[in-house]
Amino acid sequence: MANTKNTWFDSGYVPFTTAAEITKHQLVKLSAANTVNVCGAGETAIGVCMQTTASGGEAPIKLITGPGTLPCIAAGAIAAGAAVYTAADGEVNDVQTGSGGIVGYAKGTIAADGDSAEIVPGVIAST
């Protein structure tokens, strides 16, 4: 049944239905009404999945625009303070693909692929 009521969330966390299985801390993109899927390289992420959720399940998504830092998964080593972008498989890296995908800035040094990455959300103004 479609959601016919207006619902507002002001905590920075919003429940979404998953289009596929999404792992905890993968970046997600909006893929249909009230539905998210794993974000790919160069795509625009709306948030981070906060628990592993099966396809068709309801996942808590921490919005990029919400308060606090973002717990992400690194696609490789990243220097502290580096701008980070969306990478394949819902991860982040310091290499921009295409014209978008900015997520924010690495709060600390990230050593290797698969490591946890704490990201300070932010945007870079185009020139």
C-alpha cells in the first residue's frame, strides 16, 4: 500500500524500503519513491544505511544533510581532510568520478580498502 500520509522526520534518520540487500554503512541513493539502493561511483548519495537490510526491508538511513558525521566504508587509503566522493559498492574514496558524488571530508586518516571511514558531510561549490 502506498504511503498517502505526509510524514516528516527531523532526527536526520529516515526509514526507506530497500531495492536490494544493503550492508551497514553503505552509501545509498534514492532509486524510486520511498526506496533506496546502493550508491555507485559518481552518483549522488542521499545517506548511509545504518543496519544491514534485506531486499524489500525497511532500512534506517542517516541522511547526509542530517546532524553529525557519517560512518562510511572506504574504497582505499584516504588522507585526513581529503574530499571524499561516492565510489563503487556504496563506498567512499578520494577520486572523483564524473561530475558529482561529493560526500564530504575524511575526519581522520583511513588506511585501506574496507576500513571504517568517519566523514564530515560537506559540499564543494562549483566554479
